[in-house]
Amino acid sequence: MARSESDAEIESDRQGAFRRVELGDIERARSRHMWTRSTVHVAGNLVLAGQWDGTVTAFDADSLEPRWTTTHPDHAVGIAGLDANRDDGTDAGSAETVVVAGRGKMGTIAAYDAATGERRWRYDAVEDVGEAVKETVFYLPYVVALETDGAGEDAQIYAAARRYERDGEDRRWYSTVLAFDADGTVRWRYETDASPIALGLDEGGGRLAVGYNRCTGDHDNGLVVLDAASGEPAWTWDPGTPGDRRVGDVSFDGDRLAVSSHGDKRGYLLGPGGAELWRVDLAVERDVGDETLYAYPTHAHASDGRVAFVTGNTYAKERRETENRHPNEHRIATFDAEGALVWDADVRGFVHGLDADGETIVAPCAQNFRVRDPETHAVRWFDLDSGEERSERVDGIATAAAVDRGTIAAIEEPVEYHDEGETRGEYALRVGSVGR
């Protein structure tokens, strides 16, 4: 549980300019990166932290004093904000409503008043994707992505939820994409037997891109672009690769859509209707020593004619363990509108997710389990145009980060490498500024 206002311990980070507030206890991570267990969101003068025990706390961005705390019905693993449209003078930062995504028995999506924490509505995605057949985390209903658009009564919320089950070699996914009105009314559903991993909404709110990272059933497209008003498919795209791995992330820039491909480990920029404008090799299969290695492009962000892709851990084609590392693992690479490389940099560890605001793109860098170097643990942020990099070291691992109007917030989780026996870091919210 997050600490109350009276006993919250807030202190200047001894390693840098970020401030810290402790979040309580969580099981320490091990050498390999763990699933998403925390989330953070910045909305003007609010910083919201979601925890694995379901606690959601809104902190003042300047003082880090808690404004309110509530308990989400499931593990709180995603937060999105809706713009303010108040006429009562209430100061709620730039958000009137915050929407929280859950992973757990119910797969709950709930909206809360940003000023008070009062729950406005709740929807349980278990009604769409079904109940878990095993009491383990990977089988639980999981709201993997949220997108929001508009303000007040005109606001729209989009969520992607999925559930997994396995019987021997038979693996099945049940998933739905949901569109909500501001009051929680469901406007439409788009259901498949594939595994969604990412949503992307275009600037005008007319198109919603859905990325599917696993297609094991009848649904056989890694990308579906839906009409946001009706939920009807506008167009589809797929890397055309064998196997069930397809798409890792999606991001609109105007009418262009950046896609990271799990299928062929490349990055794509698509035009209207799915026309391929260009593609780039990110971490395609490469022979290193006697191993054939690759890494998945895990994230994409497109804005103002720039497209950034991030790659993840090294894997070997023929074996589970590797002696070597792919030369492009744990890398951020940014390309221009024509597909030419503008800059690249090492992120040095697994990145759970990206966030961006204007020209700033922020990456929470967790452990590098093959190297196990605690010096890689950091929050890193880059200028999207120039590649200028700044960072904030953390003792534990940075597993979530957000940026808004110059404020950066991140979640630190404790880690204990399996061959060391030393716990590093703690469960904490850390807040600083882009310019330091």
C-alpha cells in the first residue's frame, strides 16, 4: 500500500535530482525481467502511481504529497487520463478523469475522478474474454492497453483486453477491443482469437490501430485499423512471416503508422490503407559465433516526421540460452520520414514501455539479464530530433515511466540477481524534470 500523507517518506535522491516517495512492498524481481506490475501517469500537476496490489495514488507533482488513494479491483497495470472540461473551478491538473486498467480475476477497467479519486464507473472485461482456467498470472484477464480522446461528455476511451489458456500444445487467446463513452457505456466491441499488445489512436481520433503479437487461431493479421466511431475494420496489414509472432507496437503520425514487427524483426512505416512506405532492419537474424541471434522490436513512437523503435533482449534461433548478444539488442533507433537513420543509442536494458511528450521520449530501463550490470538500471530520456540523452540512475530497476509538460515520473522496483543474493533498490515513485 502507498503510505498516507502523514507518514510518506519523501526525500531528495542521493544520486541525482529526482525526488522519491516509497510505495511499500513488492516481490523483488530476479535476473530475467518480470511482467508489468506497476504503472505511472503524469497529468499536469498530478502524478498517478498504480501498484501491483491495486493501490492507485494521486500525488502532487511538486510536493509529492498524496492527494488521494483508492484501491482498484485488480492489479493496477495501466493508467490514462482524460482532459479536463470543468466549470466548477476544481483544480485537477490537466485531467478530469483517470482510467485504470487491471490485470486480475475481473480484468477491470474503471474511471476515477482526478480531483477526488471517487470511482465514476467500472467495467469488467472478464465478461468478454472469459474467466481464467488457472490461478496463475499469465492466465488472468489482462487489459493490455488504453487510449483516450476528447474531454468532458465528448470523451472516448478505448481498451484492449485478452486472456490466455493452454492445453498441452494447444494455445488459445480470447480478446476484445472496447470503445467507451465518457460515462462508461460500451459503444462497440471488436473480438478476435488473437493476442492484442498495443493500441494507437490517430490525432483526429478517427482511426484506432490494434497490434496483435500472437496469432494462433483464425485471426491472421498482425495489424487491424478500426474506424474509431463504429469499430468496423478500415484496413489490415501483416508482416507476412511464418509462425504466430506478428506485431510489437503501433504509433500514428498523422495518416502514417509506425509498426514494429515481431515477425521479421523490422520496423515499418505504413501509409493510408496499409501501403508500405519503408521498412528498416532493427534486430533481424544475425550469425554471431556459432549462434543465430535476433531480438524483438518491442516499441515504436512516431511524431513530427520522426519514428523511433526500441529493441529488447537477445534470443537464439536454436536454443534458449545464448553465449553472445545481438549487436542491436536494447537499442533505440530513430528514422526520418524517408526511412534514413537520424540517430541511435543504447538503452542498455529491457524497456517495458515508452512515453513521449513533444520532443521528449522517455524509456524506463530495467535489468539486462545476460550482463547483470546494475549500472544499466536507469530512466533515460532523449530528444526525438537530435538524440541528446539524459538519464537518472536507480538502484533497483525502472519498470514504468511517463512524461508531461517537462515532468518525468518513474516507478522503481527492487531486484535481486539470481547469482548475487543482494537486493538492490526499493519500490518507489521517482519524479524529476526533463531539464533537471
